[in-house]
Amino acid sequence: MKKLLFLLFGVIFALAGCADESGTNGGNTETCPITSADFSYERIAQNKYKMKLIDESKRQYARGVYWEEGRNTGGFISEPYNIEPLIEYLKGGAKKEVIFYYNNNQCGETIILKPKSTYNKCDDIQIEYYQNATYGTNQSVIFIVEYDNTFDISLKTSLSFDNGLIQEQNAPSGINAHQFVIPYNSIKELKIGTYIYADVIIEFPNNTECVKELKYYIK
């Protein structure tokens, strides 16, 4: 009886081991011959990212591929077999995630899309994605970037827009904020309803930069 129980537990253990080996996050090469780790991405513009296949030899697996936007964002799913989709977030989004599937299996880790930064601790800097702007005098718009209380307000910052406009800060605004005054005509074509998107670029003394995406509500 003891021998039979031992054999039974041995079979269960072996089956569990096999299930772990073929899991979708990593998995074996039969389940996931191509994974999210086989891709890089290029940021085309605010809220637009182009996926890039790193290893051309893996293009042979294209017929089993599709991409899904992060599960909490409403479900962008690329066209089947589109191995290098252009992923566009029409309504922005603070955390841009994409999940890679091969033959209906998630293969590899979720990819978080973000602007390229050279400052190696950029992820540690917390800036609220949703910011406010107000109409100023002389047909201008006043943009405020608010930081948390740990931010070094003496650092130089600028706002960058999709039309190529880069505006350096005009002045501090309060204890933990920077102010930018921009002519409305310079950015009006970028306005979507009451919103506009921008990047804040933070410069450090060692010539590195941290870039964060922002969504402004203009009131």
C-alpha cells in the first residue's frame, strides 16, 4: 500500500513538473518558440509605438502571433499575424502595456512602453500623468508640471510636443512645480478636445535625461 501511494505521488509530481515547464510565461520552445523578449520598440510619437522584431529568423512564426493591449485598458488587439504592429493609444494612458501571444498562449513578460531616457533611475521619479493647464493672457497657455515633494526643483526641465516645439521652464511655480507659458497658436493643432499631450524632459548635471509622458486638461 505504501509503495502504491509513493508511485501515485510520484506520478502527480511528474505531471505538475510538466505543466510548469510548458507554462505560457517563458515556457518551453515548443509552446513559445517566439516571445516578447524577441522584440524591441520604437516610439513614433506621443501615444504611438512601433514594435520591432529583433531576430529576423523568427519571422517564420508570424502566423501564430497577435498582440493585446494591457488587460485594464479596454482591449486593443492587433490584426492576426501582424508581427510588428503600430500600437496607438487614442486616449493616452498613464501605463502603456502590451501582451504578446503565440497560438493563444501568452509568451514572455508584459512589455511596458515608455519614452527613451538616459537617466538610469528615471523609473524612480514619480510624476502624476494627469496635469492641468490654464489659458493665460495674450493668447497663451500656462502649463504646470507638479512633482512630488522629493523632487529637486532646481533641476532644469522642458516640455516637448509632437510638432517639435520644446519649451524650457519659465519659472518655478510653488514649492514642487515648474511653469511653462506657451503661445496658443504654437500648439492649437495638437489639442484634442480639452486635452493635449506633452513630454516633460528633466535634465541632470551628468548630461542624462529623464522623459515622462503627460496628459494635460486645459481649463
